[in-house]
Amino acid sequence: MTQAPTQPGAVLTKPPFLRAPEASRTILLVIFACACLPLAAGVFFFGWRVIILTAISVATCVGVESIYYRLTRQPALRRRTHAALMGLLLALTLPPFVPWYVPLAGGVIAIVIGKAIFGGVGHFLWQPALVGRLAVVVLFAPPLWSVVELTRPAWPVLAVNRVITGDIANVRPAERYVSWRDTQATGSNDAFELPTPRKILRELTTDQARPPESIGEQLAKLPSAWDIIVGAYGGGIGETCSLAILCAGLYLIYRNYVNGYLSGMMILAAAVTAAVAPVRTAAGDFRWLPLLIEGSDVGFLYVVYQVLAGELLLSAFFLAPEMTSRPVTAPAQGIFGLLCGGLGMLLALYTSIPIPFYAAVLACNTLTPVLDGIRPRVLGQRRWWQKKS
Amino acid sequence: MPRRRFGTFSGGINLPAEKDATLDAAIAPWPVQELRIPLCPLPAAQAQPVVAPGDKVKPGQLLARTDDPQQVNVYAPLAGVVGDFTDVLVPDDFFGWRSSRAIVLKDLQPASQPNRPDFDWEHADAAELLERLREGHLLLCSGPFDNVSRWLESAIESAADTLICNVMENAPLVTADHRLLAERGGDVVRGLAILAKALSVAHTMLAVDSQRTGAYRSAARLAGALKIDTIALAPKYPIEAQAMLTQVLTRRQVVPGRSTLSVRVAMVDAATCAAAYQWAALGLRQTHRVVTMAGRGVKSPGNYLIPFGTDAAWLLAQACESEPPLRVHGSPMNGRELAVGAVVGPRTNALLGMEDSYAGPPTPCIRCGWCSDNCPARLNVAALNDDFELAHLDGAKARCVTACVGCGICTYLCPARLPLMSRCQQLRQMILREAKAATP
Ligand code: SF4
Ligand code: SF4
């Protein structure tokens, strides 16, 4: 009892004296690790160029963030793990054949416009990686600068005997597509080109010079279901492998880093929209409920293809649930997911926007402050009809 | 009484219990050498000493007297010799400490108070019981910083119709109330019956943790005989918070910023009940407290009967083989860091050695939403954190921060390591103080 007594009001550690083990960094690192799963699938199907693009994107984001922090000294910006995650997510959304300056430009815009000018983590309104992706679409598309064919009709995949090691730039068109497993590259060509499933599906709903005979006929042109599930078709680096995205996404839901409501509602809304929204018939008029037009088996396949082919899954599990730009409460996240999925599917069906679901997520991000108003009643707070006048 | 199903509450989490070391440790005495007994156990005028240095005192003898109804008389826990006066720290609102004059008691003899069963509580009416309890100068061991008789008065004033004894105790490590109910269940249950009679309430309930009912069989049997409902509830944290237990048991939601009395529920803990019985029936003064000592570095974890006025830091040092990184008084979720000079009092339900939970400076909120998802009061904690940082008191008022029950879940979960609970509690305190100043 020799110590001097503590003065009342001295600064002491405040309770609780126990802390859950998860820090922000842990969360970001786990999401980063999970996002590496679709990336691995991307490397497998699109070759070593993917690694370079991803490295450029991640390095750009981290570098820009560091420079911006050095200039402004805003503590909220010293979050390099978050910047790295944004870089990785941006890379996952990019096509595998773009030149090196595309991820560079996307990364700079993602961090500066998407994140830094809002004040960093916790403050930005739109998911930064998608801001970068949108900028890429705008910058490198026809009116401005169409060197890169972001909207080219056929996208490449490496052939079976050239996976990982092949160069995605050496392409030839596939003459007759059966299944990815039967593709063999010969000579200097490593990859073959296919129309993206989205493009084939879009022919059913948009104005065509020669409208397709039936949904079934159109589905026959698509890669097999197995190819769609493992990701052996043309698409963004991390968009194609449904299996990898699902595994990683479910793990994130299990860790409570992603709210299952949001992802579930987004996929559900997209599926319902696809099942109900009208398609064009051969005669050129619209018919509702494609799920039932040609029998439920064809309709079911149609809906499954609409959901799996494209960027919906990546959006639902990695991009829409980004913590800062989504609403906070579970019901609000459900509504957010519904809006994203529904709007995204409508854009995918009836417009020629190259990134329908990303655009939908960005649009719904704008609504986040409104959706954040949905809150449970505070314990003991009077309901509005009980309020005293 | 018709069987009712009890609900639960939204939010809350399952904490690691970590109670195994002390759950079955019987209450044991602990030898002490010196006591420093505070003359200001409550935040009111100091009690005036009636002994002088050098006087020999017997256990239970009056040491200081007060006429202030907000203060209590001070009694000697053990036999000894009165020494000098000194200063000690006692717990205060909002996780802090308050200074108090204290009487030093030296040359302690291990003697206990003699039973003086001179009051027939079973046949006394409410007024007689109230008078008897007022003479007891008992302190509440949880809830507001007040004495039992003032608390009873305010409960009668607010027409309380339900009395709940809260033995949920589901914060990690703490087992003091559990042992008290398991070993001295008779005292606790009879004390609860005495308080119920004094309050003339319609329902009396004993709320216990459903995982430990096996230890409470005899208490539950006695409770049945005394028309007290024993209710076992699942231990989701923070069901031990008064507002949460009230909601689960009575479906009434406590008015934000007020106590459970605002919905006519009076709530006590096991230690207060036991003290009420020991005074009312046996004439024993409230001079000891069952304290759980456990946690990191504690070589003899257990539940010990400690006289008031024991130096808490000394006691914990005795129990530890090495200095723990952090010493905690009370629950690890919402207790306070042990200050040097603090003494054991009615609120010392635990003295714990803890790991230092400081994991670096706070980082910006990433809007993960875990704080508000799990807040049992359904507060928008992240927004309240913004209100705190911007000193935006009106915003906090509109978000009803006064409903915060101080459970600590938000800080526990926050991956950005923001001190959310203490900020919410500060906002709450400021708003309550402002409201108090506004009312004449
Ligand atoms: S705001 Fe209060 S009631 Fe809510 S979790 Fe934090 S401490 Fe508990
Ligand atoms: S838990 Fe922390 S980081 Fe998450 S929303 Fe709440 S304040 Fe922000």
C-alpha cells in the first residue's frame, strides 16, 4: 500500500475491458483473401496477364492513397489495406484483355474521386472500385477514346491446353463452340473468342434485325451450364467463375462481413425480374413471363443463365455489400439488394450499358443515405402515435 | 399463476463466459490486516465519526452517524482499534471514482457480529418493515447510488407493482451473486420476500440463469413457499441489464433516461436481498461483500467474503502471482479500472485481472453496422459517435441516447476500436444533467 492514491477523475481505461478480436484491418484482409478466389479463377482462365493487371490496379490504388495522405494528412485516408482491396475489386471487374493503362486510370479515379475527396473510409457515397470501373467505361469508349474495345462483340478465354500460362492477347475466333473442354489451341494462338453470354441473351430482349426464333434456340448458342458455373467463358477477370464467387461470398456471410439479406435479395430480385420481364418473340412483340413461355424447363434455364452469366454474383457478394456505401440495418440492406438486383437486371435486359449491375449498384449507393433512415424503434421510445403533442 | 412464456430482446450477443474457475468455488473468508472504512459511502454529506483514534471497536459497532436521509451510518466490519483518518476512493457514476474521508481500523480480530434476532419479520406489516429497513442503513449493491430505504420510498412513490431479484449475472468472469444464491439462497430469497412485503408488490420474481438452475434448487423451493416466481432465462448478454430484464419479464420498456421504476418495476440484486434479510431478521449490519477474484494472473481464483474498507488493489495483489496488465473493479464489460486507493464496498462484486484490451488508437468508422445491429437498446451507435465527435447534443437527443443501458457491446464489437459506450454514456450523462437543470 505504498503507491500514491489515484486522483479522482484521473484518466483510466474505460470499459469494456474485453474486446472482440476483429479489427477493421482483419475484416479488410479477410475480404481481400476471399476476393483472391475469383482472381485465381481469372488467372486460370485468362492467363498471366491478369496478374499484371491486378498488380497494376492494386499498386495504383495503394500508391495514390499514400500520396494523397502525404499531401493532405487526413488520417481517415491512411488506410492502405482498404485501398488495396479497392484495387483488387476494380481489377476483378475489368476485362482481361485491356492494356496496362486501363487499370492505372481506373485506380487513380477510384481512389481520388471515389474515395479521397469524400474524406476516406466511412464517408464516401459510391463504391470506389465501381466509380473507377465506370470511369474506365466512359474514358475508353467510343466518344472519347476507343482504342480499347471494351464493348467488343466476342471476348476471349484461354484454351484448355494453355490455361494459366497462355497469353490472352493471342486470340482466334472459335469456329463452332461446343464446350470449353473440347477447345484445343494450336500454333501461336492461346485463346479463342466467344460472344459473351450477356450479348447472346440480350438479343432476346432488344431490337434485333433478325429476332431469334425462340428462347430455347438462343440458349443453345450459350456455353454449357458447366462452363458457366466454373467460369470458362468470356467476361471480366473475376466475374465468370460462379463457383469461386459463391464459396468466397458464403464464407464472408458466415463471418458476418456481408449481410446475407443483401446478397440474397439482390440475386432473388434479379432472378424474379428475369423471370417476369418481357422478351421479344420472333414476331417482334413483347411477351411477359419468359419463365413460362416455352415451358418451365426452358424458362428455368433462361433465368439461371441470366443470373449466372455476367457480373451479378460478383456485385452481390463483393461490390454491393461494401460497408461504407451500403445501408446499415438489415431491412435497409434487404431493400438495397432488391433495388440493385431489379434495376441491374432491367439494365442488363433492355439497355446496352456494358456494366448493368455495376451501374445499378452505383445508382442505389446514391439512395443509401435515404435507406439509412430505416431504423428500429429505440428501446422505450414512444411510438409516433404515443408522442405527446 | 398461469404459465407465461418469456420472450427475449433484440440485439445482444453471446459472450464467452469464462466462469469455470470460480463457478463452483465456495464463498471463503480472506484475512485482512487493515481497513479504511469510507465515511461517505454515498454522494451526500459525510457521516460524523462517533469514535476517536485509539478506541477499541466491536464488529457491527457504530463508527459514524448521520442525520442526512441520503447518507447512511457507518459500522465496523470487524473488531479492532480505530486509527487515523485518511482518504479513499469509492465508485462513482460513469466508471469513475470519488474521494471520501475514511476511518482506519487496525489490529483486526477475526470476530463476527452476534445474531440479534429481535425482529419478527414474518408477522410485521409493511410500515414496520420499512421502519426496520430504514434503521438498517443498508446500501444498494447495484443500480442507483443510493440507500435501500430511499430506494424503497421512491419505489412506493412510483407505485411499483413488480419486484425482480436480478441474479442473471452473465458478464464474463463474475460469479459473486451466483455463489450467494447457491450457498445462501435462504437469505437471498427471504430478503427478497422482506423487500416485497415492504413494497406490497403484486408480483415478485427471482430471475436466474437457465444454465445454473441446478445450484439453486433449495432457493427455488423456498421461493415457491414464499410466493416468489423463480424464472430461468437464457443468458444472452446483456440480459443482466435492468432495462433488458424488465422488458423480458414484464414486456414493459423502460422510459429512456429513467430507471425501471418508470414502468413500475423495482429491481434488486442478490447481495442487497441477503443484506436486507440479515439485518431485518438477524440484526446483522451490512459490512461485508462477496467478491469474485479471477482472471489473468490470479493464482487463487474464487469467491471471497471481504469486509468493506479492504484496500482493493492490495487484495488483488495478494491474489495474483504477477501484476496483471489491467486491474478491474466490477464486471469486465461495464466495471471500472481499479484505482490505487479504492476500497471494497457494496458494489465490489468482482476484482479481476485482465489483459490490456488496448489494441491501438481508434480508426475511422467503417460503417460495418455491428454496433447498432447488436445494441440491445436499438440505438444508432455509429451516428451517435458522429454526434459526439461533432459535439452535436441535439442530434444525440433526437436519437434517444438516454436509452443506452451501458452494456458495452458496441465497444466490444467495434472493429475500428472506437470507445462507443463511453461516448454514448457521456452524451447520456450530459443530456440527463441538462434535463435535471431545466426542471425546477
Ligand atoms: S449504445 Fe449503450 S446499450 Fe447500445 S450497445 Fe452501446 S453500451 Fe450497449
Ligand atoms: S462498430 Fe465501429 S466501425 Fe462498425 S459501424 Fe459501429 S462505430 Fe462504425
